Amino acid sequence: MLERQRERCFLLLPDCRVIHTFFMRVPIDIVFLDHDRMIVGIYRNVQPWRMLFGPHEATATLELPAGGADEYGATLGEQVE
């Protein structure tokens, strides 16, 4: 069931600006947000077994399926609702 709905899933991690993709099976997109929910960093197609440090102003991390950032039209400076 989860596999069929995977393209609609995302994970918001508040108070998080460092993430890893250890033990993941598929690549993901990473979007870093500041305290106003403005996009301050976008990393596309992050492969498993990587570690990412978001920009200094990042206060939250949004994990999307690979291609999700482009699908939703995420751009730097945009506010996420």
C-alpha cells in the first residue's frame, strides 16, 4: 500500500538542518526551510548513503520523493504553506 502512494508522501522535520540518507533504498529530494518557511536550499535526487548540511539559516527540512521538488515547482525564496 505504501509503495503505491509513495509519490504523494513527504516528511517535514522541524528543527533540523542536517540529514542523512543512510539505509534508504531510493533517492529523494531535500528542501531546507527557514523560520518563515521560505525555501533556502534545494537538493534534487539525493542518493542513498549521503549526508547533507543545510544552509546556516535553515531551521526545518522537507523530504520529498525524487522529482518532487520539480513536480511541486519548488524555487529558492518561495514560501511553503
